[in-house]
Amino acid sequence: MPPTQKHLQTSISRTGKDYAELHNWIDDPELKTARHDFTKIWEFGAAIKAKYGAEGLQEYIEHLREDMDVKLMKIWGKDATTRDEALDYYGIRRKGRDYSLDMADIKMLQDAGMSAEDLDHSLKVAGRALDIARRVVSGSGAQVDLELVGRGALFHDLGKAKTHAIEHGLLGAEMGKALGLPDTINVIMEKHIRGGLTAAEATELGLPVKDYTLHKLEERIIIYADRLVDIIYDGLVKVDSAADAELRFENILSNEIKYGKNDITRERYFGYHREIQGLMGTPPQ
Ligand SMILES: [Fe+2]
Ligand SMILES: [Fe+2]
């Protein structure tokens, strides 16, 4: 994926729109140097705001921020304290700011050998999971770790870089550990298969018997988003929109064996659906 494409994906995760025209304009091969010049923000910013509105202007600044982030991470590498202080000071990675996907994480998936199709799925799950997480926060005031939701969703299928078999969860967790990802993310890869297996199911599928329960709300949001993304994009069931998939979720799982699998799996997904919809409060738009 060329660098410009990553900006499109992070824009989608923040706003639901890719702002492709704007990002392509910023990264114009001939003019990109001037368009990344911080002293020109005032001049370009006014024109961008006139054309794309305040959200577009914000996305232009996010584009510059993301590029700074990638470059500074390259320069500072492992000197973590100096790096984090400076990134916080300049607002490149402000602590506590609303989370958006990290360009370096997307690159890590590509470097691990993930196919373009699987990466596309992962980005869609991350965008959907973050959308749901924000609606949970505004609907219920629940504490949700947006970074864990975004990164956990982005990495949940890391193991697919090696296999699409059911072991991709287990393998992904091992790969994550080797890459130095936090355990909170590695367990999501391990547990996401069928939304958290019981001991009996693990035995039946030939997977190690352990606790696959999704203890954290963040984990349940990711698994719910993963199911929704399959429903929305597989084309197996016709849905009009993401909202439509949420509204008809139980019906679709009851009628489509691919999604519902069996009684135990289906009931588990129903549980996440009911809990999360309850927390979001208002019906999907
Ligand atoms: Fe998966
Ligand atoms: Fe998935």
C-alpha cells in the first residue's frame, strides 16, 4: 500500500470518509514538498477549509501530523523517553487525545506479509470497532480504551499473514509476541476465533484448552465489529448499510450458518450484540 493510501484509511477511521482527493493533492509527486511545509499551513489551510470544510482542514493537519510521527519515530527509534516527550509536546502523539490508527502499525502488518485483502479487512474492522467504541462512550459514559480497541482490531488477524486456517488466532498471538506487541493485543488475536471458545469447542477444533473468555469490553467490541464487517462486505446477505447490519444482526446470524455457526457460538455473539447495543443506547444511524 503506497503511503498516501494509509492516510485515506486513517481518515476513514476518524471521519468515515477517505478524503482521497485531498490526500492525493497533498502528496502530489511534483508539489509534495511545499504541501508538507508547516509555514504554508495558513495559506493552504484557508483554501482547504473553503473547499472541504472544517473537517477537511483537520484531516490536512492530521496528514502532516502522521507524516511527522513516522519521520520522528524513524529518527528517534529506541530513545523512548526523549521521543515520547517530544511527540507529546508538539501534539504529534498527545496523551489522552482521541485515538486514530497508527501508520507504523499498518506498516508492521504489511511487513509481516499480510495480503492487501486481509489488510483491507483489518482496517475495516478497526474503523468499525472505533466507531462502536465512541458510540459506547457517548451512549453510556463507559470507560473504553480506544487505543486498545483500534490496535487490537487492526492486529486481530495478524496470523492470516501465515495461514487462513483456524490456527491463525494462535499463530497471530505468537507473531505479536515476537514483534513486541503488548499482551493485551496478543490475547485478542488468540481469543477472537468464534468470539471466545469454551473448553469443549477448543477441544473439538483441536486448539489448546485455555480461557478464551472475552473479559474486557474492548475485546467484545472488536469481536462484534469483526462479525459486522464480514456481514457488511461478504455479499452473502444483502445489507443496505452498517446500520442495517446492526439492526438485523440476530436475524442474519439465525439464518446464515457461516455467521451463526452453531447454537453456542450464535448465543455468544447475541450476548455481545445485546450488551453493546444496550450501551450505545440510540439505534444506529
Ligand atoms: Fe480471524
Ligand atoms: Fe477478522
